Amino acid sequence: MQHLLPEGWVKPKGYANGIVVDGGRTVYVAGLIGWNANEEFESEDFVEQFRQTLKNIVAVLAEADAGPEHIVRMTWYITDKKEYLSCLKEVGAAYREIIGRNYPTMACVEVANLMEDKAKIEIETTAVVPTS
């Protein structure tokens, strides 16, 4: 995997501008939210829902013998930009705790609503697992 950074560009913090992957199995993870395996929300707190969403992503990736280090793209859908921005430090800590220091390409979009009323964040993920 190669991160793309055009000459003269400032290195992005927490994501990559682009990634090149040679070969491998591609794993597509649906938009997942911050509920548990029984589809129950344990918290209405943004950071706790974010943390659970990342755990859910890691669990699905594991089913494909993949891990956070294989993630090449994430799209985050959030319902409240101000709430998200107010807890960036906690979001960053949760991200590093669960995903590590893996920085895929990312987009973050504020949306009016998500399909589950209690959900504050939904994340779609793509991973590429190198072939041996």
C-alpha cells in the first residue's frame, strides 16, 4: 500500500489524500452504526457511538481475515457537525485505540438524518487484504 502525497502539499492529519494498492482481496463493509450485536444502542453519546461503530467495523473485517491495517477508505456520515467538532480529541483517541495509526482516505459528511433515529454516526469502509 502506498500513500499518495503530491509534492509541496501539507501532509494531512488523520487521513490520506490517496492510496495505491497492488493486488489483494477487496472487502466492502456496509454503513455500520454504533449499536451492539443485538442492534441496541448502549449510549446516546457521540464518542461512545463512534467507538462502538469502529468496533463493529473491526468485527466485520475479521470475518474476512482482515484488520484495521487493511482499511483504504472510510466515509463517515454524521448528524451534527458541531457535536463532532466539539469532541475531536476524544474521537481521535478512540480511533487510535481501535484502528491504530492507520490513516486511509476519508470523507466526513453531515447529513440530516440516518435510518436509525438514535444513530449519530454511520461509517462505510473499504479494505484491501494483500494476497500472499
